[in-house]
Amino acid sequence: MTAEKIKKLREARGWTQAELARRLGVTRNGVNSWEQGLSMPSPACLVELAKVFSVSTDYLLGVES
């Protein structure tokens, strides 16, 4: 669920995985792992993702729609 949301939000902005990674200060492989559901962003990265995408962390985690 979180994986799909990250990918959908990134693609809606026309960003590559590398662009999102640069904005967050993480590796492209890290972003790829999140989007494939192989790993979850750390709590700090979740907060940064929420800021970058202007959504809540609850939205990213699937707690709210």
C-alpha cells in the first residue's frame, strides 16, 4: 500500500526515482526498494516524503485516505 502510494505520487509529479532520491537525500536503490515493497522508509524518511508530496504520514501509511 505505501509502496503504491509513493510510486503514484512520484509519477504524478513526473519525477524519476533518482529525482525523488536526490530530494530526500537517499539512494535511487532505496526509493526503488520502497516502491517494490521490499523495504519501508524509515520514520524520518516518511516525514520527508510527506513534506515533499504535501500529504500526511497517515496517508502514506494507509491510515487515512
